[in-house]
Amino acid sequence: MSVSYKDHPDLLPIPNDKRTTTGWQYVLMILSMAITTSIFFLGWISEILGLNLLQTVVAAFIGNTVVAIVMYLNGYVGVKYGIPFPVQLRPSFGYRGSLLPLLVRAIVSVFWYGVDGYIAAWAMTEMILVLLGKPPEWITANGLFYAPYTFIFYLLLVWIFGYYRITGIKYFDTVAGPLLLIFFGWFTFYMTGIPNMPGKMPTWTGGGVSWVSNAFFLAVAIQTAWWGTIALNVSDICRWNKSTSSLISGHVLGLIIPQIVGTALGFIATTLAGGNYSPIDIIAKYSPSAAIAFFGLIFAFMATASTNLTGDVPAATNAIIRITRLGWVKSLSIATILAWLLIGPYSMVNWKQSLDVADYLTNFNWYYSMWLGPIAGVMVVDFWLVRKKEYVLDELYNIGPQGKYWYSGGINWIGVGSFLAGIIGEYLISGARGTIQFYYGIPVPGEELAWYYGFFISLFLYWLLALAFKEYALPEKYSKKQ
């Protein structure tokens, strides 16, 4: 059956002769995306949770290895068929049903647009204060007061970049990220030689929490959630890859290793600083000179802003385009306003101390991860176990009741039901253990490993239902639609 691909141009498959990304290019792409100021915050969060250095590294290894595996499993689809995330969702959720995971991904994208944007604005704020000659103690005490207003200015700049489709910033991403990692590595080593630091150089096993404690599990959960978002829509960036083998090297060298190194550096630096300062404040406070502080904050700003512009903003805007069918400018404007609404007012009222930032990031990552695990479970089991690595490419674009992936009114109820069951399962587990928490009056599972519970519940339920209802789950094999 021949089907004309009548779909949004951005959703059409990339043919093999148009693939340009090599293995090393993909490594650099993932590396530049992963290295932002926020990865050093992961070490700070682990220090606040009471982990020791070894536990921090192990938590980073577990969380990011799991993410890398899911990225490979989902990215394989993108490389094999050249399709993006919204199209990849159609067999497992249905054409209309795919709007549900798209909406979840859009909300998380908007949050990251705001969070990474705020961190970039924070670095910009302290960079300006250094230029104005303010003393380090004054900057760390007052920088967060001005950051919400710099954030508004920053979002206006981002909107201008997006409106005019300025893409040159992506080249800064490949430079700024590695420069930031090198700088912060040197800076952390420099801090070990500063006399009379508030904290001591951490040992591998000194102090720490129980390996089966809530604190350790929470550190693993935050590491998993940090890039658990891109594990869903990795096909959006890897469908230009020439080979699936590039996924392994790209995710190991570009994600796992820098995340572990960045987390460890953030842990050491914040421990030396007494645990009361963020990585941004540490650069401003402990740099040997104003010039070094300025350049360090420039690297922090550039690395985070470039990732924000090349990763968060397009993801949030494209998600809104695919849900609302509005144009780029209107969708960009909606994403920008939502990013401010979700972060800006809160930051004006509550982010008056650095520790409030860490608390917000911890809760933010923890709570949104409960929605991502079930989506990942459905996507992985659908392709690898139910369809055994085979989609019918033409049928992915055969939209309407005549299409074999249309299911029931455009919804694959096995996928949607399994996703919802994963969420319900998280609540039931949390309720049975008495760990339900309230976030702005909304009850949420207080389970540190909610992502993992949701992933496996949705995965196994989808698999069982697909075995029980084969004709429904595999319309490309059993349906007689012409």
C-alpha cells in the first residue's frame, strides 16, 4: 500500500541519503547538550541530601546509565526509521492518544525552559555585579534578589533569538560546555588549596547516608529525571545519525561520563564551600580575581544559555506547535510566557537564598519524573517486545480511520491505559506506604523511585494486554483495512 506523506514537514522521515551525523559528531552533540551549569547543581543537591562522594558518584552512574539505556532503546527507532518523537508515539498511543504524552513532554519542556533560563539569568546577574565592582560577599548575598528581573530580560532576548530564527548560538554550545567543565574542574582543584575554607575536602566514604535510605534513592531519582526527558524524544536529535552504533558511544561519552564528572565536581566544590552556596555563587565568591570570576560566570552563562536556546526552547515550542497547530512565533510566545509564569513569580517571592533554589530543583525533578517513567515503559515495550523492532513506516503517516495505527478513534487504549495504570500504581504504592505528599495543594506520590515504579508497571501491563489482545495491539499484522 502506497501512502502519501501528508503531514507537517518537520515530522516527515529523514531518508538514509540525507543522514549527515557521524558517531563523533553525535558524541559532541550530546556532550554539548549535557554540560551546563545545572549538572554541577546535582553535586550540590547530593551534598545537601547528606551523601558522601562515593554515594554521589554511584547515584550519578545508576541514574544516567538507566537514562542512557532508555535513550538507546528509543533512539534506535529514530535512527532506523528517521522519524521524530511525535510520530514514534503513534503505534503505542495512537494518533490522537499521542497528544497525552506530548502534553506531558511539553509541560516538562516549558519547566526546563524556565529552570535553565533562570540559572543562565542568575549567572548573568552575578557576572554584571562583578563588572560593577561589587564585593563577592555582597554578590552572593544579593544576587538572587536581582536574578528574577534579569530573568525577564533574558527571556526577552531568547524570544528575539527565536523570532528571527537565529541559529548561530548552537556553535557556542559545542565550545561553551567543554570550556565550563574544564574551568570548573580547574576551579575545584584551586579551591582545595585555599586556606581556611568553611568545609573540608571530602573523602570517598566519609560520612554519608545508608545505601538504602530515602536520601540515596532520591539522589538516584533526581539523576534519572535530569535527562529522563530527552530519553523520550531522543529521536528528534538522533534521526540524522548514520548508524545506530553511534548511540552507544554518544550516550556513554556524551552523557554518562560528563554527568558523573560534573556531579562529583559540584559535590566537592560545594562541600569545600560549606554547603551553603550554589556553584554560581562559589565562582563569584572564591575566584582569585574579579577577572577570573567574570570569565567563569561567562562560561556558566554561555553553556547554560546555549543549551537552553538549542534544546529547551525548541522542544517547548515544537511541542506547543504539535498540540495547538499554531505557528512558530505564537507557540514561542506561549512557551516563553509559560516559562516565566512557572518560575518567575515563585523566584521573586521565595528564591532569596541559594538553598531555596536547590529545594525547588529537587522537588521539580522528583515530581515530574513520575509522569515520564510510564511513557518510557510503553514506548520501549511496544517497539522491542510487542512489534519486535518493526514498524510499518507508511502506516505511521496514514492518518485517519483508514490507517492501521488509528486503533479506536485514533487512540490505542492499551498504551493510554498502561500509561495511566503506571501513574495510578505510583499513587497506590505511595498510599500504601503512607508517603503521599502535597505540592501546592496537589497530592503527589512521595516515592523517590516513582519513575522506576511507573516504568515497569506500564511496561509489564502493556506487554500482558498486547499478548491478550493481539489483533487490537498489532493492527498492521491482523487488520484487514485497505
